[in-house]
Amino acid sequence: MTHEIANSLLIFDFEKKTDISDWKIVDDVVMGGRSNGNFYINEKGNGVFEGTVSLENNGGFSSLRYNFDRKQIDGYKKVKIHLKGDGKRYQFRVKPNRYDKYSYVSYFRATGEWEVITLDLADMIPTFRGRRLTELSNYDAKNLEEIAFLIGNKEEQNFKLEIDKIELVK
């Protein structure tokens, strides 16, 4: 679902008939937690990532991941995410190689209104299980195979993020 238009590269544009089978929920249940995230297309044709984060059994996160064939993204400097949030803090995560154990992370707080969140790719920091990896440099934005959204704010909370479009810009 990638399209290149002028100075942007469309990563995903949600619509009512969008196939979201490559989007996967990964919650803290993989390590015994009790958080519960869901993902679906709503009646307006937007992707909705919602659920509950629980701290039970050392849990505390829910994530939504999208893997795709490797994209060469040299020259792209920012990611723009068209979304409507709930006032909570989220992570936007990328991986140049989906098999890497670590991700490059940037944080944002989404308001309750429709907005465009713009994040600098060069500012994305390498992390593994919530810890910054100081031996690695920030994201070099050459290749991209996975994007993800994660909520894990060390508190029990319901969440809802409505996503319209994700694109890279030069």
C-alpha cells in the first residue's frame, strides 16, 4: 500500500475496505501481563487501536505493529501521522530490519482532535524493553521494514488512537 507522490512516501492510508491483516497486536501477555489491545477499521474508514493497559503480572504495554517489504527511504526526514488521540502519551516505533530485537522510538501526545503529528526520523532513539541503547546511534533512515505504535506509561489506563494516514516526507 505504498505510493510515492512528489516529496512524500505513503506508508499506509486507511479506508473502509483496507486490508489490515498485516497489522498485529502485541501486548504484554507475551510476558505474562494482562493488557488487551484491539485494532479494527471504523465506520469512517480509519484504523482504530484501542484497549486497556494493565500493570498486573508485571505488565504495562500494548502495541500495534505493521511489517512490510523493505523500503529504501534515503532522503526522507520526517514521518507525518494523521490521527486523533485521547490525550495520552504514545510511542511511534520503527525498525530498519523487522528481526532486530530493538526499535527506534519517538514519543508523542495525541490530543482529542484530528491533527498531524510530525516526528523527525533522525531524533528516533534506539531502545530495547524500555531502555535506551547508548551504544547505538539514532535512526539513520536508510531502510524501513516495520512501524509500530505502543502505549506503556507505567499506569493502568484505557486508550484509543484513531489513525487516518502515515507518510514519510523529505
